[in-house]
Amino acid sequence: MISLKTLYCVILVTCFVTIQGHAQSFGYRTLLKGFYDSDFPVIYPNQKELISKAVLLDTREKSEFEVSHLDNARWVGYDGFQISSVSDIPKNHPIVVYCTVGARSQEIGKKLKSEGFTQVYNLYGGIIHWVNESNPVFKEEKETEQVHTYSRMWGVWLKKGEGVF
């Protein structure tokens, strides 16, 4: 028979382990809520059908893109973004923008919407969440484990792959 004290300890340890296991995702979700506008549409990594039909635009800087990016993504950048870089995309074609966590990409997405693009989605959680959900990233058309996390601070959210900053 288990004593009440032992049972209490088992419950406490179980709760602690459970909280630790979910702390990253809860913390990351909380962080993202601070960045995202509630009226700007997001798309989640598991929405593969829509993602596969969309043009993927990487809004990070070139050095980040060169470390790794989503398969078939086009680099458009952030600081030097020009609307002319997407002039070949039909305005009604689905577009998914992404960056490290989704803040920069949302800003580029807003620019696209203001220029008349109608189906623009921000990849929820950015490339960090993409990789954490076991999705691949590529460097020069070959799969890689490396992910540019922008900085050491943002790298704490990367739970899979190899962080580079």
C-alpha cells in the first residue's frame, strides 16, 4: 500500500515533469501572441495542402536564408524588401510568408496585402516552429539540420535541429 506522502510526491513530480514538457510550447505561444496581429491570417505547419500550393516567401535576411530555408522558398528579405520582387506572382495566388518566429514576415505580409495580394498567410511560429514540428529545411537543395535562429536569445526556442546565429 502506498502512503499518502508517497502518493503526494508522485503526483508532484508528475505535475512538474508535465509542466516542464509543455513550458516551451506555452512560453512560445505566449511570446507569439505578443507579436501577431489577431486579424492577420496564420497558417500552421500541419496545413500541408495549402502550403504545398502556395508560394513560400522567406522574409529573413540573406545570410539567414543561406543557412537553411523551407523547400522551394524564395528569398525576398526584410530590410531591403521590394514589392517588385514578387511582381510575377498573381495577386490571387496563395502566399505563405515566414521568418524566424513570424514578426518580420507579418510585416512583409501586410505590405503584400496593401498591394492587393488576397491570400497571404503568416507561417505560425516561423522556421523555429516549423522545425520543432519535425518538418525539413534545406540548404542548396539538400536537407540540413541547421536553422538560423537570428540570435542566441531566439535560439532557446529551437528544440530540434542545430541552431546557428
